[in-house]
Amino acid sequence: MAGLTSAIPGIMWLSAHKNTLFVLSGVLMVFSTALWWQQRGAPCPLDPIKAAACSRLRRINIWLLSGAWLAYVCGLFFAYLWVIIFY
């Protein structure tokens, strides 16, 4: 732990403010998901190259958003629920 905190000094600040960070990141994730949901049916451009890029980026976006939610829920579990369940 001493090596980790000396290599990454900001990690202690993150630990001290985890409640605020989880709430803030949760709000930002909900906002991001709401924006994605609102634009999910928006048409792609008519140009075939731009339409292909639009479709590809939409697939990448859903994978990134899903991965971000998975990481958030995993962090939420280990930061808060693990203590409640196993102690």
C-alpha cells in the first residue's frame, strides 16, 4: 500500500471522497445514458461512408456505455455492498 500511495499520490484523495465521487459519476452516467436513449433512433447521414461510420460508432458507443455501467456497478458493489453482505 505504501508503494501504491507513493506512486499515485492522488489515490488517498479518491479514497477520502469516494461518496461524492460515486454520486457524481452516477449522475453523469445517468445523464450519458439519457442522451444515448434520446438519440438512439436518430437517422444516420445518407452518404454511404458516413452512414457506415455512424453505424459503427453507435455500436462502439453502446459497448463503451455498457462497459462503463459494468465498471460502475462493480465499483459500487465492492465499495459499499461487499461490507454489508460479508461483514
